[in-house]
Amino acid sequence: MNKPNYHLYFGRAGHLKAMSEFLLRGWNVAVPEVDEGDDIFVVQHETGELKRVQVKTAKAKSQKESYAAQFNLSLKQLADIKKGVHYVLLVRYLDQWSDILIITQETLFDLYNNHQIGSVHKDNLTLRLTFRKNKVFNKQTDFSIYQNNFEDFLIT
Amino acid sequence: MENLKIYVNQSREGYAFSLLPSQRAIVKSFFGEIANPASQVMVNYDLKSGFEKYYSKLEKYILPALLGIDDEKDLKRIQKISFIDPFTNNIIDTLITNE
């Protein structure tokens, strides 16, 4: 689509998609008034438990027998591990929401430090995920376990 | 265990000492059931400065809380602990447990 600032609409669509997934699982959602790096807050009403979520949305491109999506993450935000953010990586492929990966900030930071995932340019980490036969990879690192990984959001 | 890495973030309130998942797995693997590592321990500035004024450097004393190990003999099995700034990857401080 050639609409000016379409990327803003696309990103917002991703936020709303992520919010709907949390709502479906019984978590209330809120958008902070001031953008300090957290896209949405999700809160469990009964216990008051609050989690911070950063949503990243990418449009995937077809490859041979696979498709790939690229996410840009701020290294400064990623390194601020005290925040305990959950990253939600949403993939749009062939006009559908095809994949959702949920990974904690500390895990992603750990993978960046110890497995050299992604590539760094200035202050950003570019994470290219390849989806092939129900598996997800970045270079040699398997991200498949993070697909639909709502284990931190289960309500018992 | 040769070297344990602990990441240190600062916030408005104080310091957060974090143990990443891979390090927690190493601690668990090395110590077995006696260890119960946490992902993060936070200490506010007042507590840290007050403690260090009357005792000594705080870093050594947050280890039991962070690693879930309270026996000093067990802690000394970790030869070196590096406290790292996650933004720069620079080592802020090093603790040699046998000193």
C-alpha cells in the first residue's frame, strides 16, 4: 500500500492484534499515555499482576519453501533488562496474521549476547526470522519454542 | 565454576542485579538442587549506600539471594563473578570469591 505513513497504521494494527490475543486469554490491556518504550500493559484483574509488553510487527516476504520477516529492535531497550518486558513479534504474511512469537526480554538479550542472533546496525538489532515447515530460525538459533508462547500469561 | 556473569542495571530507585536464563541454567547444572537462582534482585540506593557504609561492598552479599545458595563454602566454588553493564558489555566489577 502506498498510503503515506502506512507503517504507522500497520504497527497500530499489530498492537491491536496483540491486545486482542491477551484479551482472549483473560488479561486486560491498557496503552500508556506516555511512550517510554512499553507499547501495552497487560493486567490480571484478580491478582493485580501487571506485565509490560513491547509489540513488533513485520510483513513477511516469500522465499523458496519458506517466508521471512524482519524486526528492528532497539538495543538500548533490549539491554534494559530490569524492565522485564515481554516482546511480542507479530508476522503478517499473505494478508493474514500468520505467526506470533512471545519471548521475554531477558531471553532475547541472552540470545543476543551468547548466540549472536540478528545483526547490529548503529543502535538497532535487526532480527530476521525465517519460517519453514513449522519451524522458525534466525541463523542457527531455533526460535520455534517461542511461537504462541503464552505460558507466562496462562490463568489457572 | 569459572566465571558467573551478573548484569547490573540502574533505575531511578536503585540497582537491578540480573541473572540471564543461560547463567541460571549453568548455576542449576553446577549446583543441582541446592541452588535456586532468581532472575533479578533489586536493591535501592539508600539500602546499598547504607550497607556499604557499615559493612562492605554489597555485591558479595546479594549472591545468596540471587543464586539461592546460602552456604559460603558453596559460593566459593564459583571462582569469579563478573558484574557487567548490559548497555556497554563492560565489566563494572569483579568478585573473586576465594579472596
